Amino acid sequence: MQGIAALYFLGDGIDDIAAQMRSGIGVEPIMECVIAVALLAGTILGARYTQRLLADARRSEQALGMARGAMAQLIELRFAEWNLTRSESEVALFAIKGSTIPDIARLRGSAEGTVRSQLSQVYAKAGVANQTMLLAVFLDDLIDPLAVDDAQG
């Protein structure tokens, strides 16, 4: 819409300049043309910037999707290395996401004591002492990719 308005004002300014050619061109039509060109340039630059932002957002979304996939693979790899049961894996995943024991129990429909026991097994198999250390295992792998390469083979 701004582009159409800019083109209209530019055309009107040029028409005014053409009409005043014989009698002397005033400042008003020239200013009208300059302002119309500035409006048109601003519209074009704004559109290009918007396109760039959309492209950046798409790239960020793709990168996030790839990171999620890589994290899921890393979690599966570690859980397999630790020989976690399905229940222990579910509890460990909730713990990695930052859920508390009461939250995990509620989400799984089990008793808090059961969740505590399963988390103790997870921590023992992972060689850590608590939820923070469990999360740190995965953060270390993300920060130090060589550790993941060594674990894979």
C-alpha cells in the first residue's frame, strides 16, 4: 500500500513539474518527488528487511529442529548405555526436563516413593548423585562433542 502511495505521489510530482516547466518549477513539486522517492525507498528496504527476518526465522527453526533431534539421539544413546528400563527412561527424561519428584509421580500416575526409587536407579546407572548432575552429563556432551564421538565408537 505504501508503494502504491509513493508511486502516486511521485507521478503527481512529476506531472506538476511537467506542468510548471514553462512558467518555472517551484520547490513544492520537487519536494513532493523527493519525499515520494524516500517513501518508495523506505518501503522497498522495509520489505527486504522483513524477507530477511523471515528467512532468519526459518533457519533458526530448522537449526532448533536439528538440535532437538540430536539431543533426542544423545538421550537415547546414553539411556541405552546405562541399560535403563522403560520406566527408568521415562522418569529420567522428566528429570532432565526439570520436573520435580511430585510432578513426575503425578504425570506418570505413580507414587512418589516409586519415582524416588527409579531416580536412584537412574543416578546409580549414570554414575551421578542427583538431578543436576544428570542434566550436566548431557550438557557436557553438547558442549564437548568429542565426548560423544568417543562414546559412539
